[in-house]
Amino acid sequence: MYSEIFLILISLLIGFLMGYLTSYFKEKGKNRALIEDLEKMTNEREKVSSKYQLDISKRKYKYEDKRTQYFKYFNLLDEFNTEGIQKAQIEFMPTLNKFNKNFLAANGSKKKELKATSDFSNSVNKIMFESNKSLLKLKQETNTIKLIAGDKVLKILKELEEGYDTSMEKSAQMMKGLSRAC
């Protein structure tokens, strides 16, 4: 009897132990599978994240480069405008005044009038040459901007270039007309 009770107790104990171990190993297996799944998901997330980080870095560089190019261009545009105004005030107006003074002082002397006209023409040609150099520099920078510009900006740049070309042509015609009139 005691031996039967002892066998029953041992069987129960072994049954509980087997049930516990089975449950323990099932849970351990689930945890291990969960850890593996988490590692896979983490790796996938890192791959996707690094892909987008690279894309974001490329875009950031691209837009920073565009910003730098546009900033440089607008500074050059301002410089070109300021330089044109200064040339008109500092160089052209004194040249025109000197011409008027020398031409009027010629008192009908064709030789003195021709000298005044020649000096005026040479001074104007020098001013126009310097202006053309500045315009060429601006056009080179415009070509750089064209490489990164969208359609709207390209259209505006084309109009701007046409305006500068027209302005330079009209200035040259006006200067030639002034030289001939004298």
C-alpha cells in the first residue's frame, strides 16, 4: 500500500515535472522565436532607415548646393547693377561733361571738335568694354544657374538675358549716335 501511494506520488511528481518542463521549453521556444523576429524586424528597420537617411542626405546636399549657387548669382546680379549705376555716375557723366566743355570751347574749330569727339568716343568705348566684361561674367554665372534651375526659373533667366542684351545693344547704338552727332 505504501508502495502504491509512493508510486502514485512519484508518478504525480514526475507528471508535474514533465508538464512543467514541457511548458517551460514551449515558453522558452516562443521567447527565442520572438527575439529572432525582433532582430529581423530591427535589421529591416535599420535597412529602410539607412536608405531614407541616404536619400535625405542627398537631397539636403542638393538643396544646399542650389541655395549656394542662387545666393552667389543674386550677389553677382546686385554687384552688376551697382557697378552699372556707379559707372554711369563716376565715369560716363564726367566724360559727357568733358566732351560738352571741349566741344563748346572749340568755337567752330573742326580740329578741336574732332579731338573732343574722338576723346569722347574712346572714353565711351572703354566704359562699354568694361560693361561687356561684367555682363559676360554675369552670363557665365547664369549658365551655372541654368544647370540646376526649373522651367519657371529658366524662362525668367531667358527674359533677363534678353533684357540685358537689348540694353547693351541700345547703349552701344546710343553711344555711336552721340559720337556721329558730334
